Amino acid sequence: MDKIDGMRTFVAVVEAGSFSGASKRLGMTGKLASKYIAMLEAQLGMSLLHRTTRSMSLTQDGRIYLEGCRRVLNEIDLLDTSLESSRGLKGTLRVAAPLTFGETVVATAALAFMETHPEVTVELRLSDDYVDLAEEGFDLAVRMGVLKDSSLVARKLGEAKLLVVAAPSYIERHGAPVHPDELSAHVCIRDANNPDPNRWPFFIDGQQVHIPVTGPFIANSPPACLMPTRAGKGIFICPHVFLGDDLERGSLVQLLSGFPSRTIAIQTVQLPSAFRKPKVDAFVTCLRKHVK
């Protein structure tokens, strides 16, 4: 066993929280991952991990060695970065993203990325469930909203603003609300992804107020909600990243612009060991351009 392989295995085991998770990430068997850790401990003459049948934790020596491993591996990755940048990016990039945002913004960014880096294969997993990056071997994930505390490295891409929109045909038939309080008297299209789809948030006189809304259509997908909205069936509050050029074309009109709603943070997360990988950095840069 090369010591660098042992160090990478050790870091992967700690980040994944198990030998099975590390083995999936590294493309080796759990038995081999366990063997590498045992060989590394034998070379060092110290125990790095406390192991029981149900749990695993770092020893004091393991905590110290983990930080050293990350520094060494980071320097190696930086060297690889300088070489890779001269050769061009290659290999596979595994990305996890929320379903609807992934189908639109992330997929569009992936297409642009592949055109610039034709030798990189982008593997995109779309799911509204939070995937375990270490357990399932993803290079990064795109997440919207407030992040849970974790050891993952987060990088902000931007924010999605919630805009109230309606089709001109709806406004012609029902009129346009001039104050959020009037929404209760209108037909509203509701997004089930919102924390409370039946109460829309607005800042009124410096205070956040939740306005009750009702309507005959609710879906857990902004693009699905936009279909009846464009057809003039109701008013919708939508993250601006899904509106495309609807407002410029005039197929939708923004309402209540003087009463801002909440914003949704859009971020990427990755394992510390994946930080500053050339493919990851290049994709995050590309993705940031598509989050406007």
C-alpha cells in the first residue's frame, strides 16, 4: 500500500463515517479499505480509529493525523490542479441537485460545461432528498434553502427571489392586486415546496407578514405551477430562476413589486477533500453564471 492511498482511505472513512461508505466513494471493497487503514496504523505505530461493532470514532492521534492528511492531500491536489489545467479537464463529475432546479438551471449549466470541457462526463442525480455525498460518492451537491450544520464545505451561488406573477389574461378578467392583503380574494397557484404553501410571506412596513391564499391547483414543482399561471388560471409566487424570459416577453406580469417576499439561498456543498478539485471548481464557476 502506498502511504498516500492509505491517507486518502483514512480521510474517506472518516468523512463517510463507515468503511462501506468510503469503499463506494473510492471504488474499492470494504475489506480492502479496512486493510489499508490497518496497514497505515501499523506503519505509524498508532491507532487512528476506535472501532466497535456499532460505531467508529477518531482517537486523539487520529484527530491530529486527519488534519495533517488533509493538508498533505490538499497540496497534492493543488499540484494536480496546475498540471490538469494545462492538459484540460477529464474524467467524471458526479453532481446531485434538487429535482426541479436540476431539470432547469443545473442541467442547462451542465450542457454549457460539457461544451467547454468535452472530456468530462457529467453524471447528474436529481432528487429532492438530501444525498450523502460521502456514502454515495458525489463530488458536489446543489442545495436550496437553509443548510443544516455539517462538515461540508458550502459555497453560495446566489439567491432566488420570490416574485408574484400573473398572465395578462388573468389581470384582464380579475384585476391586479395592489396590496398583499388582496390576494385572499384572488385565485392563487400554490407551490408545495414552500414551507407553508397556503400562506405567502411579504415584508410590509418592515415586518414579515404571511398572507393566506387559496386556489384549485397545487404542485411541488414551480414549472408545473407556471403552466396554469401562463394560461391565466391564477396568481403565482415563483422563484425568479424559473421564470426565464416570461417577464421580458410579457407572457407574465410581475405584481406587488413594492412588497418584497423572502429569498432562497442557492449553494453548493462538497466534502472537504473535494475542495479545490479542478473539475469541481470549474463546474461551480459555470453554475454560478446560470444563477442570475
